Amino acid sequence: MAPLDNLSCVLYKKGDMRLEQTVIMEPKANGDRVALEPGIPCRHCEDCLSGKYNLCSDVVFCATPPHDGTLRRFYCQDAQFCYKLPPNMSLDEGAFIEPLSVAVHSCRRAAIQPGQRVLITGVGPIGLLNMLVAKAFGASRIAVIDIMDAKLALARTLGADAAFNVKNHSDEDIVKDIREALGGYPHATLECSGAESCIRLAIKATNQGGSVSLVGMGPDEVNVPLVEAAIKELNILGVFRYRNCYPTAIELISSGRVNVKPLITHRFPLEEAHRAFETTRTGVEGAIKVIIDCTLSQNK
């Protein structure tokens, strides 16, 4: 096991709270800092052998019951799923490699190309990261929607070309606003909320022949206009975790193409982990990403 002399944990809530990412130090004699990919697949099933190891039915995924999470000072991980961080990357930035990999995977699934118009529905942490990756992949104009003004303001700061609060607005009005802001309907929509209303809006807003990627996890069943999706020949794409995305996520941050630091809104020592979870759960004080930093405890 590797001593966690420097630990940053990013937490988020998706149904219930779970650990999203941990960055650790290898034994001091080595000194390498690594980001952990939390899922260990079987590596011999059909999905694994075809490269789609994120779909492995026998994956052991950290912090997914019955498997323990990494909110601890010692954690043992398969070396194949430890990715070395470059010297110019901070541990705070390293803690974003896991959620950023979700965004890399969803943008790859959507085949985001330079010059495309993109819509992001829901700008929580995953939505914001999808926006940053889409921009890094060359999207020419990006619009975002949400029902929280603070999140929309942050999205604008991070580079959204248009941001709309869709609360109490009709689908027709929202679609019109999006089209006018982007100069056309979006070629790709990254649905990051999981909300039925946003999935419906994504289908209505996306350009004919475009794609709607289901990134957010919501109810098991939703009512959506599938006939409209069929008539428009939309590609409805499922997105589940990530595969082979950590190296790209590391490069995006280390090269400066993606800046994740503005997403960090709160920081707590390990002893105040409960407060960190509550801050994440409630979203108080504009919480986006919450860091649990063991160095705060060690420096006292």
C-alpha cells in the first residue's frame, strides 16, 4: 500500500455521495504522484478484449458497494490503473482526472469536431467539464442551460458563448434562444443533468442528423419525443464512465488546454470530511468541487 502523504479527494453527488477521485503519492523512495482509475475490469470478457472495459460486467469499481472507497490514508491499487502525473500538474488538478475522463469519453462518443455548435444541458461539475473538453476539441460555439444562475455565471466565465436559465420557460422559446445564440441548431448536445425535461429539450434542440449524448444519470424511465428523434435521424448515445481516457485527460490539463482550477470552491481537512460531504450534497455557498486535503491536517 502507498502512504497518502499528499491526498486530494474530489467528491460529488449522484443519487448518493460517492468518492470521485483520489490522487496519491507512491512510496517515498519512488516519489511518483499518480491518479487512480477506480475501476478494475476482469480483462478477459468480450467487452474487455474488445477495448470496451468500461462495460465489463465483473468490474470492481471503487466506492461502489460492496467495494470500499479511497477516503483513507492507505489504499492498494493495481499498478496498471495508476497514471503518473507530470511535474507541472498540482495534486488539486490531478484530482480532476477522473471526472474529466468522463467528459473526454462523452465528447469522443459525440465525435465533437472543430467548428461544431454544441449544447450542454446541466452545468454541474460534469456539465462544466464537458463544456471545457468540447471547447478543447474545437467546438466553435457552446450554449449551456441550467436553472441555477450561479452555475450559469461560472459557465460564462469558463467560456460558454451563451447561457440560459430555463426555469419557467417553454421548450419552444428555449430552442429558439439556443438557435439564435449559436447561429444554428447544435450539431451535438451533451445531456449532463439526467432530468427528463432536459432530455426532451435536447431532442427538440439538436440539429437534424446530430447527436444527443446521455451523460447524466436520472430516472430509469423517462417520457421523451422519440418520433421526433427518429424523423430528425438523431443519434442517441449512451455514455457510461470512460475507457482509455486518463492519458488524454492528463494531457489536456498539463498542456493548459483545460483549466479546472476555477471549479474548486471549497477545501476541508480529512477530519472535516463530514462537512465536505454535506457541502457537496447541499450545494451551499455555490459549491462545485470540494477538496478533502490531508495536507491541511498534517500542517497543523
